[in-house]
Amino acid sequence: MGQLIDVGLPLALAFIMFSLGLGLTIDDFVRVARQPRDFLVGIFSQMFLLPIVGFALASTWPLAPELALGVMLIAAVPGGVTSNALTAFAGGDVALSISLTAVTSVVSVVTVPLIVALSHHQLTGGDSLGDFSVTSTALKVFAIVTLPVILGLLTHHLAQPAARRLMPPARKLSMLLFVLVLVGAVLGQWSDVVPYFAQAGRVTLVLNVVMMSLAWAIARCLASGPKQRIAVTIECGLQNGTMAIAVGVLLFDGGLTVVPAATYSLTMFATALLYLGALRWKAKVA
């Protein structure tokens, strides 16, 4: 089981990120320059505010150091691949959502190692320059996250008909792999999940609700409209749980560090669906 997770998990994540890249175009990145205001609101909320909120909770909540580090893993990773679909269901700005997911996934090769290294040092007392190699982590993140996204993007650019045919089955397989990764992480750490599930579940629920609320409030003040507010809120609520679990396994041999990612992955869909329901109800009574 351990060997299956060690080998299968990075491959599953790489395929999920490749399927994300298949749906991207160069214009998704160019759009950032065309709509800098909404993009900057999303980037600030996702890449700066979320880790700050996560660290505030991880450092003050009564958690085992490994669980606290796991909270930072979920706060450090980019938005999840399902955020684009849920943004579409909610009537949000899908183009903005795709741009945010694409850019944060690419730059995660830098941001994830730095955030995790600093968190590892502060929360576990480890030497972020000795016990934890930023360069090695960056290379691993590049290999299983950024490189597959780039390959998917190039496939779309160079062979659009083939990419369009591949996209629907690739997205379905990605969702299946996500579920399998989540189930595998829970079963693989079952002895740890049972006693710590409630503890990790509470803190990740608070992280998710607080972050979505803050993102909504900031986007309401600074974004250009309600569609952009929806996109930013969902993007900041749906994290790449598969990546958080993969990084936890690759760097820390799993254990308690993957429990928060597992609980967050369950929580985020429930809160996102509640948010979608509230939007639908508001649209009906308006």
C-alpha cells in the first residue's frame, strides 16, 4: 500500500495537472495583463492572505506539530481544478477562475516550497535550511505540478483537435483519481485519521469558511463585479487537496501531515455547495 501511494500519488497528481493544462490556452495567461485588477485581487487573496490565515490558525490552535504543518500544506497549494467548473455553475467569471488556477499552479514551484519551509521551521522547530531542502522541494513540485501543466498547455497549443477530444475523458479521469487519492490517503493513515479527524476537521473548516468570507469581502470592495467576486471566492475556497496530500507524502512520509488535506478536501465541497445554494436562492428572490 505504501509503495502504491509513493509511486501512484505523484503520477495521479501529474495527470490531474496535465488535464488542467489541456484546457488552457496562451490567452489565459495573456488575460492577466488585460484584467489586472480582478487578477490581483484573486492572487492577493489566494497566495498571500490564505497562508497568513492558515499560519494564524496553525500556530494558535491546539494541534500536534504535524497537523499544524498539514494545515499549512493546504494553505500553500494553489486552487483546485474543480474550482473552474463550480465557478461556471455559480455564474461566475470562468475566464478569471481559469487564469487564477493556471498562474497559481505554475508559480507554486516557488511559493509552495518557501511557505512549507518557513512553516516547517516555525511549527515543528526544524531547521528550514537543514532538515528541509527548498531546492529539492521546488524540483519535486516542478516535476509533478508545473511541468505537466506546461505539457498540457503545449499539447493544446500544438494539437488543438486532439486536445479537445482528450479533455472530456481526461477531466472525468482526473475527478476519479482525486477521489481515489483522497480515499487512499484516509485509508493509508486510518490509525491517525480516527483520533485526529475531529481536531483536523474543525481547524480546516474554520480555515475554509474564514478564507471564503474574507475573499468575498475583499472582492466585493475591489473586484469589478459580482461575477468576479464569485470566481475569487470559489478559487480561494477550493484548494488542490491532491497536491497537498502528495507534498505531505513526498516530503514527510504522510502520517498526520496529510490528515488536514483530507478533511479540507471533504469540507470544501460542502461549503462550496452551500455558497452555490445561497447564490441560487438570492437569484430567485431578486
